[in-house]
Amino acid sequence: MINTANDQHSHTHLDLCCVLQVASRAVPPEPQTKPGPGGGLYASSYADLARIMVNLAESRLYMLRNNTAVAVELMREAVAVEDALGYMDPPRVHQPSRQCLGWLLLQSGQLDEAWKVYSKDLQQHPNNIWSLMGLKQVAEAQQRGVSDATAKLEEALANAEVKIDSSCPALSRPHTEKTERDRYYTY
């Protein structure tokens, strides 16, 4: 017997992914600016930013469908695109892809890989509280280096303006609670 509820959710999931892909491809190229290679020094790279956001959204959709392998691969692609954007202050992406990749790896039990991802982020952004939170969570899961990871996080949090509980709020927020929006959308 065919499970129509799961079949309907699969179609809805695929429909959402298709809509996101079409929207991403519709982003017009930005004009080249000077100086600099490619789009130039001041180019916003909107198409690449759209790709990152689509990968993040699709990653969440796949995660909700318990397909962590695809979610991780999508975030790896997002990290590669984000890395190619180059330096910009403030950053062009509000939810850094590398932190979400680390969170997905942590959730899927790939602890050594998650540690590497968070460590690389901290090389680029020392004392980043989100990556320090991820390292602490990995240390707790591995049951080693917890006191050192906790101390580094607490030191960084002493100057922070926000309280955090995850390295990637975009993916880690509960998806089991029904919200007003859920009356209109199915995942």
C-alpha cells in the first residue's frame, strides 16, 4: 500500500527545492566594478549569495526529512561558495555556512570532522562564539577537552552581546513545535 502522506510530503519537499533553485537562477548578474578580479572589489555577488541561502534552506528541508547526508553535502557546497566570495566586513552572509556545516556534522555524529570545521572557522575568525560553542559541544560529545573548550567559550562570551545555544540557529531551532506559519505550509 502506498503511503500517500509521506508521498505528499516528498512532493512538497521537492517542489520547495525546485522553487528555490529557480529563484536562485533568476538572480541577475551584477555589473563589474573596479579594481579587482572577477566582479571587482565592491561586487556583491548576489547570485552566489542566493546559492548559499538556497543551499542553507534546502539543507534544512533535507534535515527535516532525516536525510543528513544530502544536508551535509549542500552545506559543504555553501561553504565553498562562501569561501570564494572573499573578505567583506561586515560579512555578506548573516548565518555563516561553515558553522552550519559543523552543526550538521556534530548532529550526525561525525565529531572529528565537526571539530576540524569549527577549528578552521576559528582560524579565520578567532574567538567567534558560535564556533567556540560548536567546539565545546563536540568536546562534550567526545568526552575530552571539555574544560578547555568551556573556558575559551566563557572567555569569549564575557564580551558578547547575545546568548547562544547553538553554532547554527538557522538549522538548530526546533522544528517540532507548530507555529502559525505551519497552518499554511507542510514540510
